[in-house]
Amino acid sequence: MFYQVRVGVTGVTTWHETNLSREEVLEHWLCPFLAKEPCIIKGTLFNMSTFGSLRVFSTERVVDSEWPVSKAEYKDNDGSFQWYKYDPELRRKIEEKATDVTTELTRDALVLLESGKWKDRIRLQIERDKGRFCFFICPFGNDEVDHNYRFVISPVVRQYGFEIKRVDELSH
């Protein structure tokens, strides 16, 4: 079984994350979304508290360049790809051909959250990734920047297993 997640940022955009495993959907999308927790997916930091919607679909086939929509049909005469035409058709076809499993997997995600197993998995991931370092460049002596660094940026970066330092914190 393959899972497709339709991500919607309210009033901004919608996209699909395709060909995910059930575990990836639960750990990287539904649990953080329900907990409104930031998370890192494929190297990108997502603020799940700002997302408007998630829907999950299951398919028996991999979403690829030929199914459920042929990408070849969305090329301009010069060979450039027409994402603005392809994406809405992909969304429509996935909804038409796939099974909506949002409710079922949301229940499973809620069980993971309630039991604490999701947080345990995050802790294990952090342990595996320890030793990662983040260098942060910002102005010095600015009370607002200092406050945001100390109470927002640094705690979130550390939550995901990175050590963070500003240049004024490094020993010379």
C-alpha cells in the first residue's frame, strides 16, 4: 500500500507528498500536525501549527510519471513542464482513484500521541542525529533578536537534536 498526503496551507497553496509508507504518514505528517509541533521532513523544517489541512489517501499503485496522470501530457512546445496544469489534475485524479484514509490514520496517530509512543520515536531520532551543529548569524546587541534567539530559535533547534551557536558564543 502507498500513501499520498495532500497538504494544504490555508489560503496559500496545496501539494501532495506521494508514495509514503504508513509509518512516514503517521510520524512525519499526522502526529506533528495534530500536536502542532515543528518537524523536519526531508531536510526541511515545517511549522505544523500553520498548516490548514491534511488529507491522506491510499493507493495500490505508486504515483509516478504515468499514473494517475501522465506527465508527458503537460509539456509545452519548448519542453518545459506545466506544473500549474499538472498539479490540479493530479489532485483530482488521486481523489478519484484512491481511498481516503484520513479518519482511519488520524485515529492511529491519536493513539500514538496519547500513549507517548510518538514522543519516544522523536527522542530516538534525536539520539541518532546527535552531533549535528547549527551556526546562526544575526545582529548583536538587538534586544528583540537576542530574545527571539534565546527563547524561540535556540530551543526549537535544540529540540531536534542540533547544537546551535552564534558567532559571539564561539570561543576564539
